[in-house]
Amino acid sequence: MNCKSLARILILVLAVVALAACGVEQPVDVKAITSQPKTFVGSDTCKMCHLEHYDSWKMTQHSRMIQDAKKNRDVIVVPIDEKRIRADLAKLSKKLKVPADKIYVPTVDEILYTIGSQWKQRYIVRKDGTLFISPIQYNLETHRWVNYQRRLPQHRGGFRETDLQ
Ligand code: HEC
């Protein structure tokens, strides 16, 4: 057999293998996928194809960035003590745009999700059907409450519940 015909057979074999592989895989309907409303699909979706990455990610703090405070109160790392929070905020009074006694401080019951748990923690609450990051932050290293004003521009100050599911 000469080189050319060997190459032809090889190409044919590869083509058959490729076709067989296509037959086994579920056809991906790109149109159907892209016409779906864009929502947060959650890490379980990624796990299907990225098991290795998923497992290593799960072991790190990154996987605990946003936690459901309604499912588990223990994710709130510090007592939500309004008096103590306002006392800490008052120490920053010169830097505050909103006076310390006017800053919105959520109650424990209003906290739906926590953001962060190792260095700092912020709290997600719902106002008029939209989720917001409340304007307070607890710094775990200094054990101090500070104000939090920055909002993610893409969220225009709030975001949908589905962004977190
Ligand atoms: C249906 C299977 C499938 C699912 C589900 C999936 N991925 Fe992927 N992902 C892939 C494939 C295939 C690649 C391309 C790998 C390559 O080119 O080496 C990829 C690539 C990536 C990359 C780029 C990796 C790199 O090296 O640049 C990232 C990041 C990624 N995926 C994240 C995610 C996240 C996050 C999710 C869940 C929201 C997810 N993927 C869900 C199949 C999937």
C-alpha cells in the first residue's frame, strides 16, 4: 500500500469516528439555548462538564462567596446588632455621605444572602422585589462595621433573584 492510499484510509477512518461521535452526542440546539432568558444557572450546571474544576473550586472559599442566609443562619458571621453597627458607623461620620443614624441597617430577618465570609461580609436584602446589597459591611479582621456604598454599575443598584440561584 502506498502512502497516498494509506492517508486516504486514515482520513476515512477519522471521518467515520467523527460522525459516530456526533451521533452519540446530544445535538446542541444553539437557537433554543440562546433564546432562553439569560439567568444564573448555578454551579451544578458547570459540574456536568467540569467535574475536576468543580471539585477543586468547591474546596475553596470562592464557592462560599454568596450564601443563603434563609437556609442557614450560621452563614452570618457576626450578630446583626443595630446599636453596635451604628456606633461603628458614627466613628466614620466625616467620611459618610449619609449620617450614621440614617444609614439603612437590615434586621437579621431581612437578610437573604451573605456575600463573603472570610475577610468581610455584606448582606443582600429585597426591596420592592429587587435585591440590593445593603449599605453596611463587617470587616472580620478589624471586627468593625463600615459603610458600603459602591454598587455594581451593571446592576444599576439592584439585581434579580434569579441572578443568585
Ligand atoms: C456541556 C458542557 C459544558 C458545560 C455545562 C459548561 N462547560 Fe465550560 N467548557 C466546556 C468546553 C467543552 C470548554 C472548552 C474546553 C477547551 O477548549 O479546552 C469549556 C470551557 C470553559 C472555560 C474556559 C476554560 C479555559 O481554559 O479557557 C471556562 C472558564 C468554563 N468553561 C466555565 C464554565 C462554567 C462557569 C460553567 C457553568 C456555568 C460551564 N463552563 C459549563 C463545556 C462545558
